[in-house]
Amino acid sequence: MSQHDRHLGAATLKRLRRSRGMSLADTARALIDVATRLGQPLDSSCASVQRSVARWESTRPILPSERYQLLLAHLYARRSDGETALGSGSGSDFAELLDALRHLGESEQAVVELRRLLVRTSTDDNNGLDLLALLGPQARTALATALADPRQADEVLLDVLRTGVSDVNREVGSLPFVRLQLLLAPVVESCRRLLLADDVPASLLPGLRTVTAQAYTLAGRLAFETRDDAASHSLYTAATEAAGKLGTPWRRAMVHMSHALVTLYSTPGLEGAGRLVDAAVRDARAGDSIVVRARAHALQAEVTARAGGRQAARQARAALCLAWYDLDGDHSGDPATSSFTAAHLRGFEGVTSLYVGDPAAAHDEFARSAAALTRPRDQVQRAIVTSDQALARLRLGDPRSAAALLHECVDATSATGGRVATIRLREARRQLRPWRREDWVADLDDHMIEALGA
């Protein structure tokens, strides 16, 4: 980090302080008040905290410690009217604070984690955070203006809606699904109202339909996770309609794949999921995204393998080969922003081996997949993969080790409330029935009851 960057960070902190009419002493007292409100009172005196504030803004500035970063984040995330505002656009004090920390030398990962922590604690404080808190002042104005008069909708509005969807999607695995659903609701409703309006500028309709398809797809998944299957189906239907009007088949393939996964766990049998997967593969093959094509073939392999039998085994293996071929190809310029990776594909490969192959191979594939799924948003997928790994251990004749692995799944599933992870976990527990009188099974049952209520 250059001296110029550090000076820029210090100047930003000073500008933020002065924009709120605070002296160094005022800022010190405000930080002490924040610490007290958070139940983490500072041992330092006001004069000591004031000296720290001055050092952050000096000609040779230092980076605030992690504790002070958290206090500063809470201070600048709250507007003068007491409302929380975590906007990422210009005009957001919180966003400017994060930029200042970057200039002072903080890592991007630490900054991302700080923002994630603020979102999490804000939802804890407010029993659900309105999505507008994630938007900056200009973004709020653009959204309010467009909803009042759709003729004034513009690219700024589309950026606001895209940011809303990506912000919520980013928190999957970090926040319970019911809170994510509350966060996304304003974007879903805004998209619905704008698409129903007759006077949105025609030039904006492709972009509006794109973000609508993304918002509805994510909302459909969240409705499924919170066990509202009727709402989930309705949202996926609307997402399919919006994506179908774009002329970009890979986008509709994304909707079909998400819909297929929730159908697999909310509808008896494989027929419904199979139809959606086949539709996804057709659209993916007709589209321009290699990554989407790889994911569609991987999902096709899983659904086919679940049917069982020799023919299914051959078809599933063929689909996996196509998925690896696609994923190993050149992805430069791929239009999709899908995060589908080799780690995810190994999970699909493991499921295929579990149903129509070798459980030992499945176990190793699950282990490699779980080891690579390390990001916070991977927590849900990691719990699913680990539950499947436990099933593989069971089929290898090692039930006690399988139970030990399921304890990890309980904690991860409890943190997010993931419905698929819960289903896979309970299925693995049912497979332990022959050993139900063992103490280690009783320990697992106690853990599940305590964490999941069942």
C-alpha cells in the first residue's frame, strides 16, 4: 500500500467525521457509545480513544484495529435518523468507510467480512433488515422515483435492482433463509410493479426482464427453503416467462436448473425434476455459456443416476463426461456469472457414484468437494456434500464414522436453515436405524434435536 493510498484513506476518514459535524472528541464519545450499545464496552478513556482517532487521520496514518473497524462500521452504517444504511454506491457513509479501510491497508477479504458482519448484526437488531438499508441514498431515490413514475426508469434503476439481487445472493450461507427472503422482497415487488407498468421505456425492458428473472429465481429458491412450495412454483413460473423473452437461452436454463433442484425435493418421484433438467440442457446447449452447459449436464447426471439401473448408470456417466468437458474448456468471455466450479461438479460426481457406482469413489469425491467449498456462501452446499459423504461411509460399513461426520452437518444446517441440507441429513440419520441403540447415535439425535428441533 503506497503512502498516497494511506493519505487518501486518512482524508476519507476525516471527511466522514466532519460531514457529520463531529470533532475528534465527539467521534471518540460516539465510538464509546457504540461499544456500550453492542455490549462490548471499551476499557480506554475518551482521551485515549480520541488519540486513536487522530492517528487514523494523521499525516502518517495507521489502520484501525479490527475492534475499532467494527465500531466505525456501526457508527457510519447508521444515518442521522437512526436508520441503518449499508449502501454500496456513492453517497453512502458506510461504503466510504470501507474504501478508507482499503486505502489504509486492510485486505479485501477482511472488508467483505466486515460488511457481512454488519448485515448479520443489523438483521439481529431489527428482526429483518429492509433491502433499502443495503442501498445508498442515490439508489433509494432512483427506486422511489421509478416506482412513482415508471417513465423515469433508467439504467441507474437497473443497477439498483441488480445490486439488490447480488447483495442478497452474496449472503446465502451467512444469513438464515427467512431473513434473506425479507431482504429480497422489495426488489421482487419493484420488478413486478415495473413489468406491469405500460410506460417503462422500451429500451430498458431487456435489462428489466433480466434482473426480474434473476430476482424471481432467487426468490423461488428462498420460498422453497422456507417451505412455501406454492409461492416457489409461482415465482419460478414468472422467472421462466421473463427469461424466455430475452432471446438468451442460457438464462432460461439457469431458471430451469434452480427449479429442477427444488422440484426434486418438494415433489414425489423424479419425473417433474427430470422434465425441467431436460429443458435446461436443451436451453444450455442452444446458449452461449459453457459454464451453464456444464452445470446442466452435471444436474442431468444426478437426476438420471437417482433412477438407478445399468442404463441410467451409462447415461449419468455420459452426462458427467460432458460436464467435465465443458468445465475444462475456455471460459474467457463467458456471459454467465455462475459460480459453478470443479468443487461443485465433484459433488455431482459423488452423488452419481453413490447411486450407480462405487461408494468408495463417491466418498473420495465428496471429500475433495467439501475441502474446496470454503467460502461462507458455500456453507449450504458443503453441508449437503458432507451428508452425502456420511452416506458413503455407511455403505462402506463404517456407521460410527458416518455419525461423527453428520455432527458437522448439523451445525452447518442449523446456521442457515437449508431445506435440502436438512433433508439429506435426516435421510442419512434414517440409514443409521440399525445402530439406534448405540450411544454415538443417541449423541447425534440429541445434537439434532437441540440444533434443529427434530
